[in-house]
Amino acid sequence: MDRLQELEGKVKEAVAILQESRAQKVALEARIKELEGRMDSLADAVRREQQEKEQIRTSLQRLEADREEVRARVEALLEEVARAEAAMRERR
């Protein structure tokens, strides 16, 4: 009889461990889903940031090209002014 009670106690202990393991599994699966959701959200944020970075890079390149064009025009105008001043000095 003692042996039967001992076995019954071990079975109850095993069942309790199994129930606890199942509860932990459910909790871990919920945590995994939560983390996967956060990872997806972070991946979306990274994609948006990369797109914004690319747009900024494109705008910067366009502004640099515009700046170079303006610089070339200003230099051409300065050369023209210098020629005009030189021509005016020669006429005096």
C-alpha cells in the first residue's frame, strides 16, 4: 500500500510538472508572438528610415548639382563683369 501511495504521489508530481510546463509553453508562445510583432514593427521602421535616407540622399545630390550650376553661372557672370570692366578701362 505504501508503494502505491508513493507511486500515486510521483504521478501527481509528474502531472503537476506537466501542467506547469504546458502553462510555461503557452506563456512562451505568447511572448514569441509579441516579440515577432515587435520585430516586424521594427523592420517596418527600418525600411521607412532607409527610404527616407535615400530620399534625403537624392535631394542632397540634386541640391549639390544645383549649387554647382549656380556656382558656374556666378563664375561666368564674374568673368563677364571683369571683361566689361577691362573694356571700360581701355576706353578711358
